[in-house]
Amino acid sequence: MMVAFGLSIFSRLRGGAAVCGLGLALLMAPAPGHADTVVGLDAGRALHLSRAAVGRQIGEHILRDRQGRPTPLSSFRGKPLLVSFIYTGCFQICPATTRSLQEAVMDLQKSLGASQFNIVSIGFNQPADSPQALKAFATQYGITAPNWDFLSPPGAIVPELTADFGFAYAETPAGFDHVLQVSVLDAEGRIVHQIYGEDVAAGALGEPLKMLLAGMPLSPSNSMFDNLVDRIRIMCTVVDPRTGAYRVDYTLPIQIAGGATFFVLMMIFFVNEWRASRRGLHKKRGRSTA
């Protein structure tokens, strides 16, 4: 009787292990249609480069404003500065991110004041992102704030400039895969925070800005959860080679959610099996005593 019971438990656990192996295989397998998607950047390395830039003093880079005038980044010192990288040939992600940043900035100006910080959008695709192209981009999306500049770097300094900010990008057949980040600089020109994602929330920008304006130090978070969330946000868009358009890629968050759900279900299964085996042993002992 005891041997039969043990074999039954072993058989059920073996079945559970087989399900577990299948679940892990499904979790590790690429999503349908994902294998032929062009991904020009490795999200892990991109996140590492971006986070490594926190605490870095930005160099003396000289760019051109929308009128073509030389504009050193050091001219923005004295106030906190928000920096985003865009390219004007992007018709989906860059405009959407810029609009989201614009809404966040408008909210922050109401609570913090219109002249408390500056914003700079830098066109990294040279020579296409000329001062004239950036001026047209700003006009098209109705960005007229006096504290928001659009700057065009000389092509020769783009690699050094983007490396300084920890901004990674890679050319693709349809344009560029690039990190979705807004860098927050303090009044001395040091990067103190990186914010990731297409949707830039006023709260995510407001907290570091409030701390900078209050003279409080910012300490970067390196928890596993923050790293995971940042990795999801940093490269949530990829180019679809069939359409040439950017699309949101939910594969990683879906896999994470699926893996977590599967883990919880397996834990429930094993706990129920353990309880059932305990009840069976207690009943057998009761009958033996009787």
C-alpha cells in the first residue's frame, strides 16, 4: 500500500516536472514572428552603458542651435537640464517620446516654475539632423517653450557626445534602433539620473528635479527590480522589417509575466501535493493505531 502510494506521488511529481520542463522551454523560446525581427541593440549592454554614465561630467561639446549658432552644452549650466536624443527622420517613436516629454514639461512648469530648468533635444543622425531640420521638427510639433532648445552636433563629435551620455543606437534598414532615455543633469553638468521609456511621466522627471532644486543629493538605485524595469523600458521598440515601421515589442514583459505566473502555479501544485501526502500519512497511521 505504501509502495503504491509512493509510486503514485512519484508519477504525479514526474508529470509536474515534465510540465515544468515544457513551461521553461516555452518561456525560453522566442515569440512567434520574433526571430525574424531586426534588433540592432542588445538591451543589457545598452542599459549598462546608460547607467554607467550616471555621475559623469559632460564634456565641452559645441553644437549648433536652430539658427545655426554655436552653442556649447556648458552654456546651460546653472540650472538642471533635461537631455533627449532624437532623429528627425523618425515618424513614430521620436515624435511620440517628444510629445510625452512636452506634456511632462508643461506639467512641471506649472508646479516648479517655467524658468527653473532647461530642456535640450539633440539630433544624432548627421548630416540629416541639421539646424533647419530640427527647427522644422520643433515647429511641426508646436514646441515653442523658451527654455527648450534643439541642437545639431557636428557629425565628427556624435560618437563622443553620445558615449558621454551613455546613449546607444544602431542603424537599421528602416532607420535606427536607439535607447529611449531622458538624461537629467544637475546645475554643474553632471548626469544624475536616467529616465527610460516612450511615455515620460511628469512624476518621474519631477522627483529628481525637485531634489536638485532643493540641493538634495540623488543616489542611483541598482536594485534587481529597477534593473529589470529599466531593461524593459530601454528597448521596448524595434523595427518590423516587413513594414519598416517601429513597433512596441512586448515579448520581454510577456515572458517575465508568464514565467512568474508559471512559477506561482508550480509552487501551488507542489504545496498541494505535500499537503495531500501528509494527510495520507496521517490517515494510514490512524488506521494502524486502531
